[in-house]
Amino acid sequence: VNTAEQLQGFPLRGFKVIGNSIFSDEQILAITQLKIGEKTTPRDFQQALKRLSESGVFESVEFQYGAQGDGYQIAFQVVEASEIYPVRFENMDEPPEILHKVLREKVPLYIGRSRANGPMTRLIVSVLEHHRAQQGKKTKVIGRLAPRPDNENEFELEDDDTFSWEDEDEDEDKTV
């Protein structure tokens, strides 16, 4: 295969994930934005790797690719984050089912669990703040690790109703 042909791409014929137990191959494939049968280049594989790494739910991601028929096959080796906690909402005036639904629609690989920090956590907080702002509730959402009575932890998301975006704007005006 020459370089010019590689730049044009070949169809993706095979996709495999090794090391996943929390997320299905289909969920992971969706995040990569690769599509079986579509022309793909090695650059697309690098972008897929970046998307998976930035999802915040893997401790490591690697891939290998090679020929399969008239196209490529790719295999991702993942190590899922070991510390991923159930998400609980505190001081929110919407039912948890609604908030989980919003997060499933907007946060890749959201399954009601999150790490305590990192890219996924920041995205969850941002999505909730945006969702609440659309309802006219301009509050700050705080995420923190919280202990449970059974000696386990959970990731608690709380609406900080003491925070006001107007207060933050006033503070900025006072800065010299």
C-alpha cells in the first residue's frame, strides 16, 4: 500500500475492544466516531484514540491496526478507570431520573457513574449548569466525593444555591 492510497483511506472492516467490562464495544465505537464500512485513515485512528482518552473513563488507551480484506481492522486496548462512583444529586429541584437522562444525552459514556475528577467530571458539571441556566437557574454545580453509610463512596453533585453569577461579576468589576 502506498502513502497516497493511505491518505485517501480504506474501509474500516473490523473493530474490537480489549479490556472493557463496564462499557460495551458499541458504546466505545460510538465515542471513537469510527464507522464500520466507511473510509478511514491512520489519522482517524489517532483522533479516535484522543476522543477515548479525553472521555475521562479510561486510565489508558492504546490501539493497533492492520489490514483486513480490502480495508483496515483496529483493536483498542483499554484500562477502565478503577475508581468510578455512583452519581447522586443533592439540593436539586428536579428528579434524579431527569438529571441522569440529561447527562446520558450530553455526556459520552455516562452510565450514572463518574470519576471524582477529570474531563468527564468537568463535562458533567458543565452540562448540569447549562441545563439549569436554560431553566433560569443560574447556580453553580459542585461535585465532590462523599462517603456513604456502607463505607463506599459516591460522587455527589450539589446545586450551590448560595452562589450567584451576579456576585462573581461584581468581584470581577472590583479587580484592578
